[in-house]
Amino acid sequence: MSTFYGGVTAGVSLYSTKQENVDQALTEFVAETAVYIQQRGWTNLACFLLETGTPLAFVGGQMIWLAQPMLSLLLPSAQLERTALLLENPAALTALHKRLQTGRQTTVANKDLSKS
């Protein structure tokens, strides 16, 4: 039985019956997203939004699917699909939140060490 996830992510068809391929692609996207957020200094904001807005994340993912034809004029379709899938997957959001918290703790520890 195949599960519908929609679209293509990182060269892996998300229509695939192999759940581990989907999970691997989503895990890679979570890692990429965490690095992107951390590099721009948006870690605190992202953690706040993940803590407070997680119940609405699924709706956000559905809004991306709905607006994808228009948004694809501005952003790559693969990026939109991966973002929508991330928002629709509570486990992926939790993984992103944990990764961001770990990065934030590491940054604070490094700042403390540099002050001494």
C-alpha cells in the first residue's frame, strides 16, 4: 500500500512506497532548514514559532499546497513541496525544534567560553 505525500524531494519521489526514502529526504531537509535558520540568526524566533504555532502548522502546509501555482513563480517548486511536507509532519517539526534548541545551546556555551 503506498502513502500519498505529494511531489519530489531531493531526488526522491514522495509517491514512493518506501517510507525510509521519504523519511531520509525529510530528515535532510530538516537539517538544511536548521542550518539556514541558524545562519541568519532566526533561531529564537523559529523556536518561538515552533513552540506556539505547531498546532497550526498543518494548515500552513495546506496553504502552501493551495498557493503553490502562484508561489512557484517566486520560489522553486521543490522547495515549496518540501516546506509543505515539513509543516504537515509533526515529527519533522519536533526534530527541527530539537535541532534548533541544540544549536542555540551550543552557541550560548561558545559565547560563555569566549568571555572567559
